[in-house]
Amino acid sequence: MARVLLLLVLAASLAALVSSKGLPVLAPVTKDTATSLYTIPFHDGASLVLDVAGLLVWSTCEGGQSPAEIACSSPTCLLANAYPAPGCPAPTCGSDRHDKPCTAYPSNPVTGACAAGSLFHTRFAANTTDGNKPVSEVNVRVLAACAPSKLLASLPRGSTGVAGLAGSGLALPSQVASAQKVANKFLLCLPTGGPGVAIFGGGPLPWPQFTQSMDYTPLVAKGGSPAHYISARSIKVENTRVPISERALATGGVMLSTRLPYVLLYRDVYRPLVDAFTKALAAQPANGAPVARAVKPVAPFELCYDTKTLGNNPGGYWVPNVLLELDGGSDWALTGKNSMVDVKPGTACVAFVEMKGVDAGDGSAPAVILGGAQMEDFVLDFDMEKKRLGFLRLPHFTGCSSFNFARST
Ligand SMILES: *[C@@H]1O[C@H](CO)[C@@H](O)[C@H](O)[C@H]1NC(C)=O
């Protein structure tokens, strides 16, 4: 009898295991207005800042999490230190390497500061999803690096660390993939207002009526960086190709970043693009657009306008569209919603900034870094297994905040 009972219990827990396996994990994404950074809930009221180029999950370690016994020479420790952040000490195991515990170097994506920290086990409390709504709560076990609270400088209030979303093994998507037995991919839909959504592990795409016809471009790896890169062949302003050398675009590539709310451009790309944009904006009144009145620029931007003279349409301020023609043939279109930032009441600036302090020629600097504002209200499907990025701008009448987080539809 006892044996039958035991078998029944075993069978039931096996069934539970099978049914809890394979469902992707959902998190609401909130934009912090003070910093323009995006956060997701982590557990017990704490949240983590999303860093699409981040290698690790890190958090301050208050709350008695269990330290992970990971040796300095272990593959996990190598993964944690696969891409030393600029300015962080180069990790070393010393000569008696087998005895030393692993030290990771979490870094702050905004300030660039880093600190040494040990690895510990913690949990990501979230809901599984069928792609449309939450299904049931899960605690996903994750390995995170411990950071001192001073590393939280410049991050949103209430956040206790960073969730890295890079393609590497200790970034959050890959950890969710192994814990939940789901694909190593994630969907990101960054909001402009109320919560947007992140889904780790694939599954049916939300907004199927639109996402069925998503465009794809290859995700490319770039030596020395864990960030996600894509390739652009050309940049157009309206229908005119901006005279930028294809080589300059190809060697640097286009990096995706949630660290900054604007586009950073390598100088060989910046100048021709800004000139083309200004020229196209000046020509717009012929199409019935108002005459944009330039105002004193607000750093770090060079071109700022009086918002009363810009005009609005469903795509944001009425300014020329900027199109990145990507590998694979489709265009990533930036309308006024994604190419202008409001810097203060009455003033909006063109969200393009020249990359400073980078060396010419060697191709190590990205040609273009797209920031948070350029990805907002886009459904982005980062697929590290198929090495491709799906992208789709949601129509103007909806947006990333239209995801339904209520459990019953
Ligand atoms: C899971 O979803 C339900 C229903 O929307 C919500 O009330 C709950 O807070 C969610 N849990 C977590 C951990 O996000």
C-alpha cells in the first residue's frame, strides 16, 4: 500500500515536472522616468535594470542568499568573466587556482563602475506565459553576482541590480533557458508609458495579428563584446540614401543598447546623417509641415527645436523618417517617435549623438548604437539559437503597454 502511494506521489510529481517544463517566462517592463532605464521585477519587491548588452545578473546581496560554491577555474567562472568590462580588473585565479572561489566583476551599465563580487544562488519570481497572458507563478533559479550597494549609483530607485540580456551563458535569457528547458531567446517590447513586456524562452509571439509578419535580420557576434549586433547596409533619410561608406557601417556594425535613450553614431556616420536630416527637415514645409524653429541646443544634443513649431502626427513629431536598411533587406524605420527626445517642456532634440573618444579605423567601435528610445514600441525577438533578430513596430494605435497582464483574459 505504502509503495503504491509512493508511486502515485512520484507519478504526480513527475506529471507536475512535465507540465511546468517548457513554458516561457513573462515579466512586465517599466520605464523609469528619471533615468529612462527599464526595469523588471526580480523578487520580493526588488527590481533589476534591463541591460540588453549585459553579461551577468547582479544584485546587492542583502537577504541571506546562498553562496554558490564555484571554483575560479570552473567553466561557470570563465563564463562570468568572458568579457571583462573596460576599466574592470582582469580576473585571475592565481597559481593555486583550484582552491580559489570564483570572483565576478559586475559593472554598472550607466557609470561603467565595477566591483568584485562572489556568485550566489537566487531566484527570479515571475509568471510563465502562453504568449498572451500570465499562466502560473514560478521561481526560476538564477546564479547572480553579488555587488556592493555603491554599484547602484545612477540606477532607478528601487532597483537592486542589473539583469544582463546578452547572448552569453550567465545572462538572464540563457539561465531561464536552462532552468525552464525553453529556447535561448527572448522577446522585448519596451514601453513609452505603462508597462511593456519581456518574455524569456520563446513560445507564441504576443500580438499575433502583427507579429506573424515580422522582419528578420541576422544577429552578428562581434569579438570582444557580449552585446547584440546587427548589420546595416545603408541609412536613408526619407527616400534618399545618406552618403556613408558601406565599409564604415559594415566594420562597426549596429549595436543595441538599453543604457541610453538616444542613438550614438561613429563620427563618419554622424556628420552625413545629421546633415541629411537637417536638410530634409528644412525641405518639409513644401509638404505642408510647419517650419521647425531651432532653439539653443541642450547637451548632449546638437539639434533642438521648439515643439510648438514641429507638428505632430501618429508617428510622433513630424520630422523626416530615418531608415536603417538591414542585412536581410528590411528597414528599421525611425519616425519622430523614435528619433526625437523631449528634453524639457517645449524643447525636443534630434536623438543623435556623436560617439566621442573612440579610435578611427580599427572597427572596434560600433558604427551605430541604437538606444532605448529607438526600440520603444517595437516587438524585438532576440533568437540566440537561430542567431537572428525579429523586429516589428507596433502600429501607432497600440504599443508595448497594450500587453494584458491579467491572468484571465
Ligand atoms: C503573476 O500574474 C498574476 C496575474 O496577473 C499577478 O497577480 C502576479 O503578481 C504575478 N506574479 C509575479 C511573480 O509576477
